[in-house]
Amino acid sequence: MPDHVGYDLGVSPGSVFRRSTLPDPPVAVEAHGSTIRDADGREYLDAAGGAIVVNVGHGRTEIARVMAEQAERLAYAHGSAFTTEPVEAYAAEVGPYLPLDDPAIYPVSGGSEAIETALKLARAYHLANGDRDRWIVVARWGSYHGNSLGALDLSGRKPLRRPYEGWLGRSGLRPDRSRAPRVFPW
Ligand SMILES: Cc1ncc(COP(=O)(O)O)c(C=O)c1O
């Protein structure tokens, strides 16, 4: 089997290292609701919303406005030294939706980071309880939990894992033994 199996050797033009190797992908210029429009005026139904990150829809001017106002006032303050009114208000609003008494919110920037954080938090919890031997994580074949290494290690999609197998298996997964079967046999 040639060494490059599992890798896409396509080279995209321009300076962006694109996730798509289509030589000439459409240039998205604007979006409203569930519709994205490209530079040629063609419209696309954004049924995935970037894997569900646009769950409030595109073009929400009221959200864009408060984001711009906040960025002008205070764009960033490191969470190890500060808290801010918006993050406190956000956590107070989200908390009641969670099935926990008095939950604490740890804001992150995306799904992979959330998975990495949950993994480390679970381990830290057990260490704090003196439970040093609890470190194995059960994951399912067929699952996708993200692009970063820890999240990939929990993900059960073999083609995505294959090029990086040498770096995986550190979260306690023994893929052929401790992995639960797929939830759905697709
Ligand atoms: C279940 C699940 N976990 C984690 C992720 C990774 O999220 P992100 O792409 O924001 O890093 C995804 C993305 O599709 C997901 O579906």
C-alpha cells in the first residue's frame, strides 16, 4: 500500500490551506436565515449550518450589533485573571436549561475544545477524589467528536483516525476492546 493512502495530495490554489480541495470552490459572500449566496448570486440551502454552529440562522443583525458593541468596549480579557459582565450574564442565562443543580459554565470556542475540556475535567474530578485509576473513556465506533487529537482519539471513524493511529490510544481507549458498539448500524 503506498505511503500516502489516507492523505489527500491535492493542492489548492491561493494562500489559504483549504479544507476543500475543490480547485474552484464557490465564494460565499452573504447569508440570511438558512440561505448562503455566492459571488455569482447563486443561492445554497445551508442545511447543516456548519455542523450546527449556525443554529440561530444567518444574518441576525441584533446579534451582530451587540458583538460589535462588545468588541469595541472590551474584545478580550484572559479568563485566568478576569471575569466579565457578558460571560457572567451568559452563564446565568444558560444554566437553568441544564439538568444539574447550580451548574457552572466553562465557555470554550467550539466542539473539539469542549470535548478536550470535558475529557480533562472528568479526569481532574476523579484525581481530586483520589481515584487515580479512573482514566478510561468509553466511546463509540462511528462517532465524531472533533478534529483535535484528544477528540479524535475519542472518535470512532477509522478513515479519520488511520493516518494518526501512532498518536492515538492515550485516552485509555483500546479500540478493539473497550469501545462500545455503534449506536446505529449505519
Ligand atoms: C458530536 C460532535 N462533537 C464535537 C464536534 C467538533 O466540533 P468543532 O468542529 O466545533 O470543533 C462535532 C462537530 O461536528 C460534533 O458533531
